[in-house]
Amino acid sequence: MRLLVTVAILVFGACAAPAPTPVLTAAPALTPAPTTVTPAPTATPAPVVQVGDWSASCDRVDTDDCQGVAAFFVNNLARSQRSVFEQSGGTLSVEPRPECPAVPGWADSDFCWQATALVSGGSICMVIARQGPSRPVGFGQVGGDDMTGRAGGPPVGWPICA
């Protein structure tokens, strides 16, 4: 019996003993995924060309075409050039037209530009096309404000600026 009591004490003591303390190890540190910040797109300013004292911004227009269109615009202002220069601060913009109006036979109707100078009364604007193969390389006015000073005003059906 003594043996039985000893075995019972050993068994009971073994069962009643506290559970071993688990060994805790630190969890691996989580490295956050790098945050990619995409900057908001910024408007790229249109290139600017100089025509004498004038500055022309070229919105979606090749600088060579912009230079030619701006030079034609300034030249075609004729007697109004000085007052338009003063009122606009010598700045104008050149942009492609959504569509080219019906143009005279000398003009290339595939593509037109619109040149605009802001003045105190609103804007001065011309629709300009490249001259076709029947004329020397250059540009010509096919619509918009008629600033040439021609007697009788623009031809019938002369397109306005968009």
C-alpha cells in the first residue's frame, strides 16, 4: 500500500505540477510595403516663340508652325498692330482649329490654326491656313477678324473664330 500511495503521489504530483512556461520569441517585424506616391500631373506650359517684340504661346502646335502663324498674324494686323500690341501686352496664342473652314483655292484645307490676342474689347483673332502648292510656302488668313484694312470688309461667308 505504501507503494501505491507513493505512486499516487508521484502521479498526482506530476499532473498537478504547473505547466512549463512557453518561451516567447518576438514575431518577425513586418516591413511595410513602400508607398509609391504618384504626383498629380502638372500642366506643362505651352512653348513660347518670339516674333519681334511679340510673344506667342504655342498650344499643341509645332514651334515652326507657331512661328509662321504668329508672324503672319502680326503682319496682317497692318495699321492696328501698335494698338493691338499695347492692349494685349504683346502676347498672343496659337492653337489648332478643330476644323478648317471652307478655304480659298490657294489654301491647304487639311489643317488650320487660330491666332488670338486679348484686347480691352475682347479679342482679335484670325484663322490661318498654310498656303497650298500653287503659292510659295507660307500662310494666309482664311477667317476671323479682318484686320487688313481692306476696303469693303471681309468677303461674303468669311468664317469667324471658334
